Amino acid sequence: MDRERTAVRVGIFGGTFDPVHVGHLAIANAALESVPLDRVVFVLARRSPLKERGPVAGEADRLAMLELAVAGEPRFSVSRVELERDGPSYTVDTLESFAGADELFLILGGDAIAELPRWKDPDRIARLATLVVAERPGAPSAPNDGSSSLLVFDAPRLDISARELRARAARGRSLRYLVPDPVWGHIEARGLYRAEGPSSGTT
Ligand code: ATP
């Protein structure tokens, strides 16, 4: 039997998802189709070691939004593995926790791949997973060094970021059609990202 074909191809897609938006979902879906992958696991980071500021919304809200966002796609799931570890979230530790029978692919936006050399243990990351990169408007193109552990996959280029969505919401603007409807419902119901920010960080 062909062992290559029997391994489950799992995409690991980490982020602070503050909030999860259509850019994230569109590239995860493109990764399913064009890498291709059997499933994608969205791994919610407690906080990114490289971002100066921690997330605006609390863990419970970000997790709830992520679960609402993936509910319609059985090949998508959410992992809490990084929430269960203390301290900042290191991708190498996350990949170690998934290493086993499956074939791992680490899904990254173009901005994230540019930062990879600053991550903890990038060589080990590249040994644990094939890096699959979605080019992102405004980010440098991924290096095409012919390395078999880095693949730029065909994904829509969507100029959308969580930072910009938080700024829109803070101005009282709608995020409808920029995040899935149930996610927008959660943001409205919880009053997240408003300038006065009454409920950020609480459950
Ligand atoms: P923020 O604006 O708060 O920094 P973000 O929108 O970049 O957030 P993250 O949760 O930091 O979202 O991103 C998780 C992953 O998704 C990263 O690998 C990032 O590069 C990628 N990503 C996010 N938005 C896009 C996009 N529009 N196109 C391609 N990749 C994206």
C-alpha cells in the first residue's frame, strides 16, 4: 500500500484570531483545495510572542468566535492546545504536540513567513511541517528558494486584517460580510472592539 496516500494531511493554522475574519477562512479553504489538505486545525494563540500588544478580546470570546466561524465546515476544527500552556504561544511546541501519524503542514500568511527567522527554533519547525504560504497584500513575497519544506499555494489575495477590523468596529462601523454572520452577531452581542471596550477580556 502507498504510505504517502494513507497519511492524513493536516494543516495547522495558528493565530490570535482577534477576530477571525473572512481572510483567514478563505485561505484555510484554499489550502484544503490547493495544497491539498484533508483538514485544517485552527490553533488559537494565547498571545503572539512577536506582537507588542496582547489580544484585545479575551480568550473565551476569541475561542467562541473561532468555533462559530468553523461550524459549517466539517474539515475545520479548533484546538485549545496553546491556551492550555502557560506563557506565549510558540509554534514549535504546538507542532510537537501534533506530531505523530499525520503529515503536518503549517499554514502561514506572507507577513508571518517573513518573520519566521525570529521565531523559536525555525529549523525544527521546518522539519516538523511543510510550510504552506498564502501571499498577503502588503507583505513581501515568500522566498522561493526551491526548498521542499516551503510551498506558496494558490489562495485569494485579500487585503483584510484583524487590526483593521478592530479599528472599524471601534469607529462604530459594521463588520458584516468581513467576518461570518455568527461572528458579527457575537461581536455585537458582547460589545467587543467598541472604543469604550466594556467587555474585552472578560467572559
Ligand atoms: P492582526 O491584524 O491583529 O495582526 P491578522 O489579521 O494578521 O491579525 P492573525 O490572527 O495574526 O490575523 O493571523 C493568523 C495567520 O493568518 C497569520 O499567519 C497571518 O499571516 C494570516 N493571515 C491573516 N489575514 C490574512 C490575509 N488577509 N491573507 C493572508 N494571510 C492572512
